[in-house]
Amino acid sequence: MKLLKYISRKTTYLSFTLIFLLNTVFCFNQEAEQKDKTLSPYFVVINRDSETDQLPLKSTAADVTISGVIADVTIKQIYKNEGKTTLEAIYVFPASTQAAVYAMTMKIGEREIEAIVQEKDLARKQYELAKNEGKTASLLEQKRPNVFQMNIGNILPGDVIEVKLSYTELLVPKSGVYEFVYPTVVGPRYANSLTDPMEDSWVANPYLEENKPPTYTFLFSAKISTGIPVKDIQSPSHNIQVQYNNKSTAQIKLQDTDKYKGNKDFILQYRLAGGAIEDGLMLYKGKDENFFLAMVQPPRQVTSEFIPPREYIFIVDVSGSMNGFPLTVSKSLMKDLLAGLRPQDKFNVILFAGASSMYAPQSLSGSETNIKLAMEHINKQSGGGGTELLPALQKALNLPKEEDISRILVILTDGYVSVEREAFQLIRQNMGKANFFAFGIGSSVNRYIIEGIAKSGNGEPFVVTNQNESRKIADQFKKYVASPVLTNIQISFNGFNAAQILPERYPDVFAERPLIISGKYSGEAKGNITITGYSGAGKFSSVIRVADYKEAVDQNALRYLWARTKLQYIDDYSSGETAENMDDFKTEILEIGLKYNLLTRFTSFIAIDSEIRNPDGSITRVKQPLPLPEGVNNYAVGSPMYLTGKKSSPTGAIKSINLNIVADEEFEISEEKDITKPEFFTVEKAAEYTGGMEAFKKFILANIQYPEKLKTSGISGTVYIQFSIGIDGSVSDVKVLRGLHPLLDQEAIRVIKLSAKWTPAQQGGKPVKTTLTVPVQFRLN
């Protein structure tokens, strides 16, 4: 696992640090080993005595202008080097999945440099060259449609560098409520051995401990200007001040009390008077191309008197990042979702973390008894381990299905995984088997995968940020799945010369939100756009008379929004690329990014100062540690917390140590398994060292030593030890999963074998066998 190198003053004495982690993962197949998650995030402990300032980001601010249905956002990040060493700062941060990032500038003192869009690999090479030459440079790259990475090279001591980036997005009301979401922090991502380490190296970003506030301030301001009186402005996430300039214009500002609350999504909601929405047509007449965007309100949902039986498969994330608050919210939501089932409906529950388990071999009827027992099973979960989403989805799709029943897959997760595209592809490959609804659970979820699952699976995305919302959102879900709002949607253009229409086809619409149609047009702005379909009340038709709307020359946002929507369909939620067509696929995305000046998977923004400010080229790279999202605890981070030990004695004995239990325990039932009972995912009571973890720390400190023969070798690294705790509490099967040096391996094994004072884990009141994996890191300072 990647660890942040601990920066400390040079010493002449010999010492070493032991990093000790109980990483216990349950495997139903009894796999022999768990591979190291090489891209796991990790904790960072700030070295206050260091001469190097590890926290160059001082503030991040969002200034938002909402005009009608379009939000234009400027993000300002201020970096300051308060240390004595020239720095390269790396900062991973989120944005909306809808964001069309179209501009970036870098300001050093009074000099402002406008960034240009370049092909990604070329931009990276130019950045590295400028950095090596001693020039200050900034590089903005897309790691996911909602995750960006900023690199700033050659921040000299005393420098204050300001970086601004601008993006635009479309606000689409849902049930009459407009919502603007500004994500503030990227949650930790679980990455397994299938992840591309080159593509996803950003996953290994350092995090602060739980309940540690961000080290930088967060500022937010917005202006809402609509053609209809605006009302009910609120933020369910933060404390805000609202000032109305007139009936249709308002200013919003974040209160000072929340300036360190950049650890959860900022959510702004408002309504228009009378429940109206701003539908109609916008036209942009550009120099070379013209763009249009039409918004049509669908009919209200009419619930059919006869709703056919449904089968609901609930796929619930119980991984480490869900421990505590998110899992509590999930349990509350599951209670409300299950309460809406009818006896003729069927259901099943799949729990997943490092592995997955099914509640029942076959789906059960929605009787009160079955629901009660299922909730008892769910309520036992505590959260821990990895986040293997794909096997859980595959397990749900492999369940036998009755021909005359509609299947709905409901995924509850915070989305802290790095397999978004793989999940979308799996869903698309199984279209027709089920509709997919995704619930994002938590204060700062991965909206990319939540929205992508729904878009790929003809469902709807939901985000539940707190327990109080669970019943309301469960009711929304029940309403949506009862019957679609509109089906068999057709769009025609009569006398209006439209081209490159998005979307190319419309799936059934479940939610009461406008239909969005965008594209290019040529010639005169005249004719009609006609939308037809079928609702619960019968045939639906809506006609837009193009001539009733004026062409504008100041709606350049339509250009960016069309291009960004195009990227969503061909890249974000698509599996269009293959080994055979990868070159053509990349070329198409590159052309869009370069032509429309947008950040994409294959284009980046690069800004380089012409002045050589660091001639000798010496530089220290620091990754900006992120706060864990509010409500997420240390279990979400799969690598050990890096703590330094105190000075060692001449024999190398450790004087301080920290233990961090971060995952579920693996167990083996020591009796014949009853396959009619549900498989449990976690043990009810974990194995415990006699006297608790503090006693275990003292035991390790008192017994482990750095081998005398290796003190001059400079060898440091991690030894991975696996051992079992039997039903009698004995330690057995101690072995090295990954070694470092024979002498270090033997020392780690020796100490673990001595620790034979365990109380066994329990399941159902009975002792069970447990397997633990312990990374032991030796480091010479």
C-alpha cells in the first residue's frame, strides 16, 4: 500500500516505525489470500516539526450565478507556501457530474496566465518540462467526470498562487424543486487489483482522520436570477444567509460558522412561485454553429389502479466507509423501502463489502414476517472491509427470475469505488433483466456512479444525506416505480433544421422532471418541435413554436452544455471504447474537448509562467490531504495511519505504536452449515486480545525488535502476516503473505506467535474461527 513518506529532520540515531493494521476480510469461498489493495487511500499525520509546509491549499471558494436554468460557477483555489522549501502541490477535488469545465487561469502576484486546452499526454509533458526548468505551472486533469486533479509546480517560499476554473451546468427541476449541488470533497475510493494503477493513481490520496475539519477554508456565494418570482430558498446541508433583491433575484452567502464545512456537499434548493418551471426553448446564434436547448414538462404521474407484482433485489453496501452514520441511514431507508412492499411482491437482500452474501437462496414474499426477519438481519451489520460492487451486481443478475414478474434492482451505497465504468458496462450488458435504481447514502457521495447506474439501467438516482430524509425519499421511489410518467417518447422537427440531437432516443421517464432536448440547428429559427408519448392518462403531446423564441448571442453556455452532454453519452456512461476502436474513440473525444475548449478524459488545462523562478529545479512534492466526508469514519480508509515512533533504544525496541482495526473479520463456522439459513456477512462479536487493544499494543512494544544484523542495511518496508485465531483463542497458521527480508519476516512471525491470549470471535453465540491479516512496516529514520 502506498504510504506518504514521513518528512522529518535528519537524525543520527537508529529507529524504526511499526505500522500495524488488523485488516480482516470475509471470504465466502475461503480464498487463501487477499491481495494488497495497491491504490488504497491512506491517512496522513502532519509533521508539525517539519520545515516543509505540507498544506499549501489555504482556501477554496465557489461563486455561482444562476440565470434561469443555467448555473455558471467560478472556483477559486488559493495556495500559499509558508515553508522554506519550493513545493509541488497536488490537490484532488470534485465537481458536478454535469459540469462543463471551459476555462482556467493562474495568478502569481500581479501576473495572470490563461490556461489553454491541450491533449492530455502533451499537457502533462509540457507541465513536467516547465516544472523541471523552474517555471511555475499548473495542470488540471480529469480523473473522473466528477473528480479532478490540480498540480501546481514550483510554489516558492512565500508564494501566494491563485487558480480559477470556470464551469457551467444545467439545473433540471425535480417535482418542482430546483437543486444546485456543489461537491466539496472526494470521498475515499476502494481500489482492487483490477484497477489500472496508472489511470487511477489519484485514488491513493491521503486523508485526515475522522472528525478532523478541513485544513483550508470553504467559501460559497450565489446569485439567483429568474424570470419568475423565486421562493423557498434553503440549504439542507449548510447554514446560509439569503437576501432578496426583488421577487425574482436573490443573493446567497455561506455563514462564517460553516467556513470549515468543506467536508460535505453544499446543496442549494429553491422553488418558483406557483410550482412553475422554466420550460420552453433557448437559442444561441454563434459564429460558426448555432445551438438550441428545449425543456418540456412531462405530465404528472398517474398511478395505475393495478400495479403488477414486482421483485425487488436490494444490494446494500456494508463496507468500511459505510460504518456508523451512512449505514445507520441505510438501515432507516431499508426499513421504509421494505415497509412499502405488498404480499404479492417479492424481495431479497444482498450485502456486500469485501465479498457478498445473499439473505435467502430465492426471493421471498413481502409478508410482515419476512420483512421483519430481513430487517433483523440488516440491523446486525456494522460495516467494514472492502467494496466489491461488481460481484454483488453479478450475483443479483444471476438470481433465477420468474417470467411474469418485473425485477427492480436497488443499490444502496456511498459509491466509494473506482469501478464506475465496469459497473455501467455490466448493467448495459444485462439490459432487459431489470431496472436499476441507485441510492447514494452519505454527506458527500460519489454521484458519478449513483447517477450512472440509474442512467445505464433505465432507473432514477436518489441521494440520502441524512436519516430524516429516508421516509420522504422512500416514498418518492415507491411513486416512481409504480408507473412511468411517460413512455414511447417520439420527437419530431417540422420546419426547424435541427441536427446532432441529444439524446438520440428517450427511455421511459419515471420522474416528474422536464425532458431535455439539445442540438445544433442551421438556417432560420422557425418551425415546430413536437414531443409525443403515452402517460397514465393517455396520449401526450407538446408543441414548441420556435419562432416564439428569440435567438441570443450571449448564450454561449448552450455550446458548452451540448458538448458536455455529448461526452456523457459517448464517454461518461458508455462503454463505446474497445481495443479495436480505441484510437477512433479517443480521437472523437479529443476533437470535442479541443473544439469546445472543455476538460475531458483526454484533454487537460495547462498554464505556464514564462519566468524561471526556481533555477536549481529542487522541489518537494506534497499531496493535499483531504478531510473524510462528514459522517465517514476511519474504516473507509484501507491503509494504515502513518505514525512515527519515539527514539528507539540501542536494541531497536519500539517505544510507541498505534493499532487501527479497519475491516470485517473472516470466520468459518465450525459445524455443518445449514444452507436454508441466510449467510451472515459479519461476525456479531470480533475476536479480542485479552485486555483489549491497549494490552496488545503493550505486548507488541515489549517484544518486537529490529534485527541487530540489519541495522546498517537501511532495509525498510512492510511484511504481511496472516494468522488464525481458533475457537479456543489459540494462534495458529501463522505465515507470510508477502515478505520483505527473511530476518524481518521471522521477527514478525515470532511476535505474532507469542500473542496467544485471544478471546475468539462469536457468531450466533458460538465461537468461530477468525483469520487476520497484519501488515507490519519496518522503517529506518
